[in-house]
Amino acid sequence: MSRKGNGRKRSGISRESATEQILSILSRSPEQGFNYKQIAKRLNINETSDKQMISEILKDLTKKGTVKEIYQGKFSARVSRGYITGTVDMTRSGYGFITSDDIEEDVFVSAKNLRTALHGDKVKVWLFARKKGSRPEGEVVEIIERWRTSFVGTIEIMPNFAFLIPDNKNMPFDLFIPTSKLNGAKQGQKAVAKVIDWDPKSKNPVAEIINVLGDPGLHETEMHAILAEFELPYHFTDDVEHDAEKINAGITENDIKSRRDFRDVPTFTVDPEDAKDFDDALSFRQLDNGNYEVGVHIADVTHYVKPGSLTEEEAKQRATSVYLVDRVVPMLPERLSNHICSLSPSEDKLTYSAVFEMNEKAEVINEWFGRTIINSDKRFSYKGAQYVIDKGEGDMKEQILVLHNLAQQLRKKRFSSGAFLFEKTEVQFDLDKDGKPLGIRFRDMGTSNQLIEEFMLLANRHVAEFVGKKLRGKTFVYRIHDKPDPEKIENFSHFITRFGYELIEDDKTSLPKAMNRLLNSVAGKKEQNIIETLALRAMAKAVYSTDNIGHFGLSFKYYTHFTSPIRRYPDMMAHRLLTEYLNNENPGGKDKYEKLCEHSSKMERLSAEAERASVKYKQVEYMSDKTGKEFEGIISGVTEWGIYVEIIENQCEGMVNIRELGDDYYEYDEDNYCIRGRSTGKVYTLGDKVTIEVVKADLQKKQLDYRLVSI
């Protein structure tokens, strides 16, 4: 005879489903206690056997520690953490993960529990009670800050309404556009839409078109679309332009009297051939005692751009100039960046300078910081300065050759003290008048680049040391770089063994030396770019901060950005703070500057992402007429959906879809950076040299599709 109740008809709810629903009820009301009858009522359960199952589940969960029994028969969720705040990392499928400093693991949030939160949003999340061995899960209860409210995409017009199909892969929803909010946008055009309403009960947010970019595929349309995608500006408002026009460009007698005069000292600039703004210059003369005086002269932007002005507020918001493949989107209006502040030759210019007395061993004997006036004798391109260095002849050869010698000594000391030798190859395009790429080349970095680099580093370091070391405790803007994550270094070290390399560290302080040996050994090899790229990914990211921890990559205890105020707002902050300290003034609270540092770091990241997107677009465009052609490449990435291959001759990266590898069923091996055939055992791994055929160039997605020809 069966036990009582075992033969009763059940409501159809499984034990697993009941457990999940019970945990959900308890988690959403953590302060409230429930007995099994109250839970049964919430679940619409009436069968006695199912109520008994609820009671059993509650007891089991209590034993596991997931649930606590407040007093006999009353239960509540046992949550080690209640609310957390974090950032949404959204997937194309619509669900997301929350990264937070409050919890080590990422928190999974289902699509319905995101509550209209989108990728990058800062949110408040309630953690559900966690089952043993499961990943943390939760739901968004508040959107603290939207990462973005505007999106770039393509217009699709229906009879009574329209949609904007976003370009952003992390935006899984199309934007609903009422016909009254199209603002002139036409079918198929690229446009920018701003979200104006989103009822959590509706799948699609409601938006309006705020900018029509033009027809897709046109150079101007696509460059503006990239800037809009990262919410970066591509023009100045009339108000800002008018404000810049009002700035007095004249140099008064009082300006000259209040400054150290370097107009009679040999001075020059060195910049790229196509540069329009020159924000730094070097002066050089030999002193009576045999030592050298080297002046690092920087455009005195803060003399012209005053706090509270429209130009200042715009520069603060932009925080950096943006460099795309065909243009610079400046931080300051052209009247300032290309004219008033630019250190053009044969013109008196107001500057902010770091002046060093140095001996023949490139040791700094004395230093001075302050406002100056210069008149540059010569504008060199890097190529022109390189000619003087290589040939030992040409304009200002005496100054350039001595400075070159000093720079090489500074460089040698820097690397011997533990600086990293990272010189990532820079891709450049030859474009026709319509912006179409005709060829891809790589920027040459010669010793003329190193000459300028070393003296800029010298100025940045000594300004930071002056404030951070001599004026200890004073608020300042530092450029900091943390030590790398040991796990990332270990993974990188494991990877390079596939190429026959080792990252051998003699002691805890020798990682930079070991890395430099590696980078020197791969120079000129086919695998150079991929190893340099992965080495950079293993490093921490440099940021701005008022809390100094030093710069690990440069091996400097103190470092700031002082030398490019035309294109970086943190340099303007450094100039202002230094001025106040030199004048024995108090700049005020630290919090204000820390917030500006955080904003500047964010804008720097967005600018870099936009630059990479423009390069990727032009690479895809360059390859668009090369379908069917074969190229030698290296596997640069391995994922569960395929392998990425970078063509050696032009660094154009594309994907070979795993479905196209029809000779076997391939499985992704994350630990070993490879995919492996289940039947054949054939392996495709990171760093393998392969031959590919170009199958498709998708400009809309900025994506190249390849087919594997041979390995």
C-alpha cells in the first residue's frame, strides 16, 4: 500500500521549478519571513502534496545555508550581499552581466530583469539568494546613470512608423521612431537617434532622429557615424567658435616682462609632415661652464583659455583631440589650435617651459619651470630632422646632434631602470580625394622621434617630481600606470612558447627587462604584431589620477602630462596647478580634479576606440575589391565561433567562421588558445601561419570574412 498523498494528482510544478520560484519570492522580499502556506498562495498552489513539497524544499534550502529559518516555520533568504552597484556588460542576445567592485564574480541578469538597462549603464542590482555552486544572479532595480542615450544606425521606414537599426553590436533593440520624429531622415540613410521614452513593458525604446548623417558608404557619412557612435563631437557650436574669436591674440609688453625671454636662443619644432598644430619646441645652447641648457617649451594654452569661458568648458568636455584616419577633431577651435597657440616658426609665441641644465652624461644639474616667450627658428618634419641626424649636416645640425646624443643617453638609462620597450606599429592610409584607401603603410619611428619623445618624457617626469616630491601633499594630476595582473602575464608567457619564445624573469623586478628582451627578439618577425598586441593587452591601462602610484611602464615614480595642452585637457590642468604652486596659491579641493581625471581617462578611451574603428573601416574598404584573392596571415584570435586571421602585409584582420571548417566538428579550447577537431584532432591555434582567401568585406559591420586555404 502506498503512503498517503503519493497517489494524489499534482499541479504540474516540478521540484526544480518550485525551488527557483521559492528563491525568487524570498530574494525579492529579504526583510520578510514566509511560511510554506504563504509561498504556496503566491505560487497558486492548492494541492496538499505540492504544499508538502514546498515545506520540504524550504528545509533542504535551510540545511544548505541558502535560506534561514527566522523562527519555527518562518523562512527568509540568506543573502551575504544585498544591493550592489555596477556596470552592465550586455550581450547581443539581450541578457547581461554586471561587473562590480562589490563582488568578485560577474552577476548574471536575464533580459527581463535588466529593466531597460543597456550596455555600459551604471545600475543598482539586487542579488538573488544563491544556490550552492551556481553563479550569482540578480535583477536591476535602478538605473543610476545612462552610459548613452543616442545611437547611430540605419533608418528603416514602415507605412506608419520607422525604426533605427543600431550599428552598435551591444544594442539588441531597434529604436522605434514615430514618423513625426524622423526629422527629414530617409529610407536607408545613416542617422543618430536619441531615446526619449522607454516603457519597461515595451520591447523597443521610443526615439527621435537628432542628426541625419547621410547615405551609407560615403566617406564623410562613415567618419561622422564613427564619431557619433562614440558620442564624440565633429564640429564646434557657433557659440564656442565666436567665443574663440573674441580671444585677444596680441602679446603685450607686460606679457613679455613677466616671462623669461628665449627669443634669441636657437629653437626648433619637430612634428609629422602633415601636422597643423605645433604644441612643443626645443631650445638649446651651451653655457659658459660647459654644460648645456635645454628648454622644453610648450604652448601656453591656459594664458588664452580662461576658466569659465565657453572655450574652456568645451575643452573640458572633449578632454582630448580625436585622431581618425583622415582627420583630427581638435579639442580647441582651429583659431587656437592651429594659429594662436601653435608654435609656428618666425613668430613670437607665449609658452610654458621646463628648462634643464644638463651635463654631457645627460644628467640634470638644475631645473626651472615657468612662463616664457620664444621665437622658433625652424620647423622640422621627423624626416627632415632624421636627415640631419643620419648625415650630420643641414640646418641647426650643432643643436640637433648634441640633443640627439643626450636623448639616446636618456633612453638608455630609462630602459636600464626598467621601462618597457613598446613601439606598436601605426597603420596609415593613402587616401584619394574622396577618402577611398589606395594603400596601407606603416609609420616609421626613427631616432628623430626618440629625440622629441625623450625630452617630453623628461619634462613630464620632472614637473611631476617637483610637485609630488618637493611640494609633498599638494593636489596634482598624475599619469599613472599600475603593475600588470600576474595571471595575465602568466597566460601571455604560456602563449609565446608556441612561437619558441620564453619570458624569463631573473627576479621580481625584472619583468620589464624580460619583456624588452622578448620584444627585441620578435622585431622584424612575422609574429611581431600579434606578440606586441597581446603583450600590451596583458598590461594595465594608464589613466589620470590625483593619487600617484607611479608609472610602471615608464619606470617613473612620478609622471604627468604637461607637454600637449593643445590636444589634452589634463595638460591644461597640470599647467594651472603648477602656476598656482609657483605663485604660492592654493588651488582648492582635490575632489574636483579627481572627477576631471576620471572624465579625461574616459574620453581618452573613447577617442582610442573611435580611432581603431576608423582604421578598421578603412581596412575593410581597402579589402573590398580583393575578394577571391589569397594572402599569407597569422591566426590572431581564437573564439568559440571561429578564428581571426591577420594578413601579414597589411594587418587587415578578418574571421574564418567555424562553420566554414567543414572537414570536422571543431571545439573551442580556451585554455590552449585553439580549436580542435573532434574526429581528426586537427588544431588551429593562436599564432599559426595560414593562407586565407578573402570571401566578403562588409562595410556596414566593419567586418572581413575569410576562408582558410592552407595552414
